[in-house]
Amino acid sequence: MQVTVSRKATRFLPDPSRVIARFLYTSDKRSEDIIRNVMALSDNEANIALSQVLRGYAKRHRNISLIFEAHFNKLDNLFKKLKINRHNINQTRKALIGSYFTMEYSIEATAFFNPSVVEDPDQSELGPDEKRYILSFRATGEGHISSIVFRSGIIDKNNDLMIEPVGKMLAEAERIKKHVYNKESFIGKLDEMSTFTNKISPLFVLEKLGGNFTYGELKRTIEETKITHQLSPDKELIINEMLWLAKSHYELHFSLDSAISERVIFPTSEIEKRGIEDARFVKFTEEDGEETYYATYTAYDGITILPNLLETKDFYHFKALAIHGEIAQNKGMALFPRKIKGKYTMLCRIDGVNNYIAYSDNINIWHEAKLIQKPKFPWEFIQVGNSGSPIETEEGWLVITHGVGPMREYVLGASLFDLDDPEKEIGRLKTPLLTSNAEEREGYVPNVVYSCGYILHNGNLIIPYGMSDYSSTYASINLKQLLNEIKNSK
């Protein structure tokens, strides 16, 4: 029996009209000239200039004047250098100056792909056999910078996605809160990360800081330490670990009047400044029944890729947390939706080729992993990895995998692992579950189908997937048929 895959006609395409307003800064010299020129305008000239800007952009952004003022407030050092008291500048001129330090960035101009899907926290006011969902996507714009964006809607009884109207007033978080660290707990985290291989104390840096400090304060202290100290390789290692720990944490708070399709998680920390890639969202249920949504994603700074973690309960408020430990490397970490034998459990691909499983008492600290799956069939000889968090079924943990074969063709497969011992593979499809067809194989990266998460609905598996790193669609598969095929594929 072959598994029947029902491809849907829905397409999620990149839309270059979806823009956010970003802070723009070139150089001190040019910036100083801009400020001088604006300050030299008469009040009437400043009013006319700002009116023209607002006429062109007020309908494209929510509260664009507040964005201008926020960008104006980032120029404090320039005003001090120019000996201008910025607090004496009126609102019109503040907004006008801020507009010169603002640019539009089209977040989806290049691609809209690698989706994951979870149940919406709000499942009220639904008809029979309906489910409200949230889709996340990797949106890529100019310079190949990736961010996380969302869509929402309802899956009906026929497994068709009804998509809510997409909002046009995109916005980054209303508030971005950088983490404040307590020195004692910070040292404890470093110790958990096994940083002190030679038991060199980090106090040679931290003793200069107060009991609580920010990433910026730590960074300045480290720069001073590098000037005044001759650093051994061990001390360099500790410094790198301190920076990695400190710069990974932040919180995002989106406006309550924003639609979920208008919320953009754009790179915030230094470790992800060139992109937030391939978020794998999962609804995690604690042992006491409390539910939290997590997403493992790849942070890219232009040189290095590192795994990171998002946490939210309502998709308005997000925390970004670092993932530490020896296996916190490479792409594709995917969290199980509950603890197994009292421990957090994660799929990972630490060597870039094989599937591993890891356990931890701390969701941020991962030290050891066990090999559970190697490439077995020709369509996965280059590598095998997960395509999202496992789903719990009566027959076992269902994992949709991706395999890479000849011509760097990415396909989707499926495996089943034991519920009590997920290191034990029950079965694996001998042939791909989904390969790109004639339409899907053309794109930014040809011959690729890829997913970052899937859900069950009315006895069917709903798999959203990216098409050749350009756009996205989805398919449905009868769960019972799929599980039977896997069990018979030993």
C-alpha cells in the first residue's frame, strides 16, 4: 500500500509590499550634516517637509510618527557632539529628523518558505471538526536576512485551510527588553555550560561589574580587560562564552491591537543579526498540564550558525533564550512536545548527517546526544534530519524527516519511534513521502521540499512545506494509512 498525499492548491507567496520601518545609520559625518540641515529649516519648511513624508508613509505603517521619534532618540550622542539640547526640539522637527534615519525593509521580497504549524492558543467559537491554527514562516528580504512571520486561520473538516485576511501594517515588537543579569546566577549558568574546563574563575572580568549588569556593560568591561590583560587561550574561551550567554537573551512585546500576521520577529541580538532561520514551533505541555509554545531556530550572524530558543504563551510576548552545551551546534534542533521520563527531549543533527536524540533537566542546557538514525536509503545518503517536532500517536512518536540525495534534492520522509524509548526506531518509509513535482522544483534553491512542523487534524496529518526555498504550500495525509505503511517498512 502506498501512502496517498493530498496536495492542496493554496500557495503562500512572497509579497514585496510587506515592509517594516528600520533604523538607518550611515556615518557620523553624514548624520551630523543631516541634523544641521534640518535644524536650519524654518518652522514652516519643517512642517511642509514632514507633511510630505507622512502623506507618503502614514498609511503603510502603524504609528509612523512614533517610529520616527524612536529613531530620533537613538541619536543622543550626535546631539551631544553637536552641542544641541535635543529636549528643546519640538515634535515636528524630532519626527522629521527621525525620518531621515528610517528606511523601509521588505521582509518577504526574496522568499517565504520553511513553515511550521501549531494549534492556536484560542480554540473558541469553532464549528464541528474545525481547528484554529498558527503558521510560522521564514521570510527573507534584501541581503538574505530572514525573520519570522505568521499567518492564522481555521482548518475545516475537509482539511482545507481557511486563512484570515493578512494585515498590511507590519511592525516589529513595540518593546524590546534586553536582559539584566545577576552576577551570581550568571556565574552559575557559565558553570552549567561547562565553561570552566581549567577552573579559571570568570571574576577577572565580572569583578568590575555590579551585582546586576546588562550585555552592553559586560561588553565594555571585556573590551577594557582585553586592553589591560594578557589573555591565555582559556581566558579567551571564558570571555567568548560570557558574550555568547549574555547577548542571546531578550524579550519582545507586540502591541495588543496588532493582528498576528502583522507581527514580525526580526533579528535582534548580535548572534542572529544576519537571520533567524527555520523556526520549529511546538506546543509543549508540562507535567502539571501548563502549556507553553517553544520554537527552536537557527541564529546566523553572517559567519556562524547557532541554535536558539523562543518561548511564548500567547504570540504577543516572546522570550529569546540561548541554548548551551556541547551539542548546541548545527541546524535542526526540534523539541518533543512533552518530557520523557522526567526530562526535556530534543532531536538534533550535531554532525550534519545523522539524527540524534538528547535529554536534559534544563531546556537551555544540552550536553550529550545519542545516535538514533543514519542515512539508509539512496534518497537520504547525504543527510537525514527532522522536519519538525515529533507528534505523539498511539503507535509511537511520528517524525517527519527530510533526506538529501542525488543532485542535492531535498525530500520528506517519515519514521516512527517507540513512545517510552524514542531511541528505538520502529520503522521508516523506504521511499520518500513527498518529493517536489514539476511546479515545486523551480525556485531560489531548486528541487527542495522542506517543512519545520506539522499537526494532526481529524485523523489526518497536515504538513505545510516550502517549495524550493521560494514559496510554500501544504498537504494532508491519512494518519492511519501512514502509520501502517511505516510499520510495514521494517
